[in-house]
Amino acid sequence: MVKNRFGQFLISKGIVDEAAVLKALDFQRQHTFTIGQTAIKQHKLTVRQVLTILNTQIVAPKPFGEIAVELGYLTEQDLSDLLDLQSQNKPYLGEILVDMGKITEEQLNSLLAEFNRKTAEI
């Protein structure tokens, strides 16, 4: 099952099928920088530090950021800033579906408004 609320909303309305949402989510995942890549780009971590964290994850399967903080490579604030930046630079599912030709820009705007109204009611 799709683990994206907007994607689930689109499927439940019959706008797109699950395969299209999964394909869009896969594209989104492939085009979102990892937290390690983001940290390197922001000069918060070195490549060596990222590799140390990744190697630590092999023996202690914890989130990358948690290990980076435990090792003293990042502060909690650094991690929070990096996660925000990562989220801001992630392509949006709706825009991907527009690019795929599954919905139009006008449909996207209308559907987002409806989705936001419904989630505000919850």
C-alpha cells in the first residue's frame, strides 16, 4: 500500500492508480538528497565522517542523524536544519504526477486545496 497521504487521497478519488503514485514516489526518492549528501553540501560533515556514520549503521542500525549526533559530528540543531533543508529540496508528489502527465496543473491545484481542507478537518 502507498505510504503517502496525498497519494492515498488521489487513489481514493480515482484520479490516479496506485502504480502511478508508486512510480512518482520512487522518482521522488531517487531525486531527494540523503541527509549525508545534504550535510556534505552544507559543509556540516566531511566525506570521511559520512562514511564513518554509514559504517556505524551496519553494526548499530539507527538513523543516520542520530548516529551523527551521538558521534559529536552534528548538534541537534544542525540535524534539524539539515532535515528541514532536505525536505524543502524534495520534489513534490503532485508536481511529479503533473510532469508524468497523470494530472494537469489545474487539477493539482484543485486537489491540493481539497486535500488541505480535508486534513484540516481531522
